[in-house]
Amino acid sequence: MISTHVLDTTQGLPAPGVGVVLAMRTAEGTFADLAAGVTDADGRLTNLLPRERTPAAGVYRLTFQTAAWFAAEGRSSFYPEVSVTFDLTDPQQDYHVPLLLSGFGYSTYRGS
């Protein structure tokens, strides 16, 4: 399973309504979109790649559509999008990739 959680660190709250696209690197080195979704009221997106669909090992990218979210919030942002690329080495494990977000900075980590 691949999931994410977006937290608005400026306000100390979840970030609901953030668009997220999941892509996988192809053999040619480009990325192919696999799924897309929007964070829920708690800022979570847990069904991006459900448990029933085991991902293959490889390099994946989560792209967070931050400009649209900040605009909807009536705030400006330096980053129109945030892309987090990660290496999925064990398809049997869960991969949770949270994003800590503010208008002028962000951080990410591998969660549990």
C-alpha cells in the first residue's frame, strides 16, 4: 500500500483537498501516472494504491498539487507543486510518505 498525509505546518492542521498524483518510473526513465486522488478532511490519502493492488519494486513519485490548494485557501505559495521521489524496494511493505507543508517550505519522510 502507498499512502500519504499532508499537514499544513503554518496552521498546525491537516491539509484537506490537496490533489496528489502517483507515478512510477518506466524502463525508459520517464514517469507514468498510476493513480490520483485528493486528501480527505484529515489530510490523508490512504487509498491511492490500495492493499489489493501490490506495487512492483521500483522508483515512484508523489506529486502534490500545492498551488491549487494554497489558492483555494486564499494564500500564496512559493512551490506550485511538490514532487517526492522514492525507491520502493519491498512490495510487501506499506509505504507511507507524509508531507509537512507551508507556503515557503516543505519536508517529507518515510512514515509508518
